[in-house]
Amino acid sequence: MTIEAEVIAILARQSGVAPAAIGPETGIDALGLDSLGLVETIFALEERFGISIPFAPAAEGRERDFDLSTVAGIVAGVAALRARPAAA
């Protein structure tokens, strides 16, 4: 299974939206995830891919280090984090 397919499966499970209705350009806002749903999605992604997603809430006034706005952004972020060497 590709990273994209796995990200879509996680988003579908968290949002209740059918996987077939979720594509690369789908925005997270369109999935109807509330803040708790977004946090649960981040935890699910971290667990599935063995990564730690840097997340700065918008309320802190900082830009996010990880693009959570679209499926394509999440896929790119997961791929980039997986490509990093493990911290010693």
C-alpha cells in the first residue's frame, strides 16, 4: 500500500468519509474533522508511519512545519519525515 493510500485510509476512518471521496487535493476542512479529530488523525499517522509530526497550532502564531491542509501535503510531509535518518 502506498503512503497516499494509507493516509487516505486513516483520514477516512477518522472522518467517516468514504475513501473513494478523498483525493490528493482534498482539504482537511472538507472532511469535517474538528480539533480533536485532527489530533487523533495526527496520532494515527505517527503510530502507523513511526514518525513524530511537528505541530504548532495556528493559535501560537507560527506556521506549521508539516502541511496538514490537504491530503497531498500530508503525504509529502510523511514521506519527508520517513526519509530523515533516525535521531541518534
